[in-house]
Amino acid sequence: DCGLRWGKNSSIFLHSKHLMVSAFIDHRINKAIRVISIIQRDSLLPLYCIYCKDDHTCQTAEAEVQIHSDHFGFPYAASDVLCHGAHTQDAAFVSISTSRNISDIYSEDILPIKNTVTRETFSFNYTVCISNLFGSYNNVLQFAQTMEMYKLLGIQHVVIYNTSCGPDLEKLLQHYKKEGILEIVPWPIDHFLNPSKGWNFVEHGGDLHYYGQLVTLNECIYRNMYQSKYVLLNDIDEIIMPYKHANLSLLMEDLQQEHRDVGVFLIENHIFPKTQFEETGRFDRSEWRGIPGINIMEHIYREPDRKNVFNPRKLIINPRSVIQASVHSTLQQYGDVYYVPFDVSHIVHVRVPLQGHLTKEQLAVDTRVWDFEQELVSNVDKTLQASDLLKITG
């Protein structure tokens, strides 16, 4: 689905280290072609766009390369290659090369160009972009609970980039794909590079930050530019939760009305340690004990803010307002950015603790997820049964 290809001539013979992912018309900048790419930062050669209306009508233009400023020190970085020129809006295919020679381009080196037509009505109001699954990820229960929570909050579309997952989660993914809410984008980045398993180059090494997280987030923004009114950029173990509104639609209606020039809404992340369990055991359900993964309903204790430690945020965006995004912020955007207050919305992030020394008494109680108890539990059960992961007898 993504291109994920090296140009044969350019990479093998001319030692250019660039990987093409997908291509879009950017109607905001004179209908230039934007190729989402991965480029080795210290060995960049001049690049050329070869864009074609059909097999016989092609043009060449010098490429404008924008390497994203957030690369966390890794050798390869998320990048945009912009193709400016006559009739770019009519092109159907594009390739990036170190050669101007059209005959050097192999048929498998070209990408189809998407977003050729703008839209003002969208297929979805809310899309969640999940950057990537890797390492045979098999956290089935938390994934199911999160997806069902998303649906209750008004999410209609989830895009996930899949490098590898466990066999149980694969069943769940296929269920959601069949249901129509989940779009699975194959992401075989490990076939091309040595992706890092973490965000810190000094600590984790590798060619590219966190399995290409920055690349997939940006690809997802452009993929949904004219499909979705809003896009949420967060991880699969994070739920952007409204606290003063029943769902995301009511939240965003108020926020957008109050802040008309804002296209990027930043939501605080808050950790709910998976090591601290709710004491009555009301959600320690025997039906779920055999399901791999974390039961988020048992973890209602929230770590306090630390005044001297940066609290990262995740994003709800109008994708047509964003040019480039990082994990916790946008790098380039049109319009304003707004920090959503904690009491209006924050992220429920059930994971390993960051402040593991704290006792349960030092944590805040946050039972917002329980407000959805009846529908959430029932819907998770139905989903696990439909995925052939749960057998309920009697």
C-alpha cells in the first residue's frame, strides 16, 4: 500500500540513500507533488523528480528536499521531496532519482500519486493514526478495549502501520478490518533498514527512529487529508479522553468554536501504571484472564505531574492545516496551536510506570473509563468472540 522502494539506479550505482514511501498532490502549495520519503541525512545528493501523466508523457524537475528537523540523531530521517513544475496536478505517477534521464527509471520505481482531487465533505469525522506495530506485538486485550473505547467516543476510522504482530492480535486486526473501521497498511521497514526499537539513538542505535514512527505519522496525515475532518495522532496504548464532554464530537465542536483559527490541538499525556490494580477486583473478569495483554479497566491510578519534567502531548489535528508533524508537536502548520487544558481532555495511557517509586496513595484516582463500563465490557466480549479469541459458555 505504501511504496517503500529504493530507486535501483540511484541507490545502487550512485550511492544515493533515499527511500520513497508515497506521493500526494499538495493543493496548498501550487499543486506540487509531495513524496513522503526517508533520506540519509549526511549523504544527500541532488535529486530529480520524474513525473508522468501516462507511460509516454513525462517531465523532469529538480527536487526540493526538506529533511524534517526532528530526527532524534538517527542517520535516516523522515523527509519530504517536493516536485514543482508545469502540470504536476495532471501527473499520475512519480519517481525520485539522482538522474535526470527518464530512461533510467524502472517501472517498479514509480509511485502512484494520491490526493489528486480536493474535497470539502469527508468520509469520516475522526480518524486515529497508529504509527506502527512491531516486535510481534500481541497486547490483545488492551487493543480491543482501546478500539471499542474509540468507537464509543465517535472514532469511525483507524489506520495502523503493521511491521509485525502476534498471532492473536492478527485475528483481532482481521476482525476490525472486516468490520470496516480498521485500515491496515503493511510497513515492512525492516526489509530496507535496521529500524530502532526506541526513540534514543545513543541508547538504542539503528538507522531510523522507532520503526519509522515519524514517517508513518506524516504519511497518515496526507493519506487522510481529504478523507477525515480530524485526525488523532497517538499510540495504541493511549486514549485521548474527553472529561467535560460525552464524546469527541462535542469536545471538538466546543474547542473549534472557541478557537476558530486553531488547526492543532495538543492533549496532555498521563500515565496510569499497569502495576497498580483497582482493589475491589470488579473488572478482574475470569472471561478475560486467558486473553493476552493489559486490562485497562483495572488500572485507575494516575501518576501526578512533575513540575520539572516535560509532559509530552499528543495531537488532534485538522490535517489540511498541517505540513509536517513530529510525535508530540507539529513542525510546520498553517494556523494556530492550542494546548487543551487537563480538565477538558487528557490521555489515558496505561503502561509501565514512569514514577515507579510512588505508592498507590500518592497516585490520583481517575475512573473516567468506568463511565463507559456497560457498553465497553459488552462490546469487548463480542469482539473477542467474533475474533475467535474468547469462548463464553452457558
